[in-house]
Amino acid sequence: MPMLLEVEGLHAAYGASRVLHGIGLSMRAGSVTALLGANGAGKTTTLRALCQMAVRTTGTIRIGGERADGRPTERIVRLGVAHVPDGRGTFLALSTEENLRLGAYGRRDRAGVAEDFERVYGYFPRLRERSGQQAGTLSGGEQQMLAIGRALMSRPRLLLLDEPSFGLAPLVVRDIFEIMRRINAEQGVSILLVEQNAALALDIADSVYLMESGRIVLNGTPQEVRGNDAVRRVYLGG
């Protein structure tokens, strides 16, 4: 598979506060990559930097071989990147269906949008049941499903997911991760996953990066990461 995402020497800062210190990572098309690390390691900032959103960056970002660094966020979206932020970012005053339609904003292929509605409702049947319901009245799990569904409405090549399990019941988390696995397998959507639950992330990932203090300190397969004694003690409780 060709490389979809290539990052070299990426630095990021909020004002004078530097967070990322020259990180590099890459992803093949159709893969799932997990980005692990403690709170404050720079994982969320990495996703924001890839979207050029609310963070100042230097370094090189290529998406599908095209330079993305220095481009406005809307250009990144047009390159096929969708971001599901921590906190989900749903528009609480709008209905479920209205939120999904916002995900397809700018698309002119009405037949394709209709197909994607059915696809999203197929993955998340509860969203169909609550299509007219105000998003702010949905459960936390339903809001996370809605956030992922809205991102899928843009037909992304690369889906950036920030802590999709946060605050959710274990059964809901299991369902969402199984759907993410299906989305990757059936639609070929690449996924860059930031997740505190390292065991869950390793179960779905093809490759893993470990961050500490804004730097990449380890990269390998899930099997290699599980075999690292220090990582296992700190992140897997073993």
C-alpha cells in the first residue's frame, strides 16, 4: 500500500508554549495507527497540527503525496482528512440529521450523500432512530457515534479520532471499536487513533507510535509494543 500520511520534523506550539519537538510518523493507505502516551504527551496537539487547527506548526506534512503544512484547515479537509476531536464536537442545538448533513457540507453529489446517509445509519442504527432528535439530548455514546458518522459524511481517506472511548460504558466502547474496525475494512478508511485505553488501541491497530513530552519515543507493531516490558508495565498494567 502507498503512503497516505508522511510527517517529518513537525514542531507545534500554542503561542510561546512548545508542545511537539520535531516528530515524524507515517501511515500507509488503509491502515490503522495508534498514537499512545500519557496525558500531556502531545497526542491531541499532533492531530490538531495535522489539521492545521488552532496550533502554530513548522515541519513537513504530506497527505497522499501533497504538501499540507501551511494550508488552511478547509484545504486539509478537501485532501480527505476528517477530525473527530476530544469532546466530540457535536452541534448540540441541531438534530442528529442536521449534524450529519453538516459533515457533507460542500458536497454536490446528492446521490452520493444519500448513499452515505444509509451507510452511516447502517453502521449506527441508533442514529436513524434519533434522526430528528436534538443532539444535545443524546447519550454520550450516541454523541460519539454521531461525531464519527458526521466525519464519515465527508468521505475521508484519513480519519483522526481523539479519545473515542472517553467517558463511555465498556459495552458502548466495544461496539464503537468494532464499528471502527468495520469502517476500516469495508471502506478502506485509514484511521489515526489517539486512545488512553492502550489495550483497545493495540487490538485494532496495525502500527503504534508512543509519545512522551512531545516526542516519538517508540514505533512498532502491536506485537512489538506488547513485548516491550516498560511499555507493558506503564500502559498495559502487566
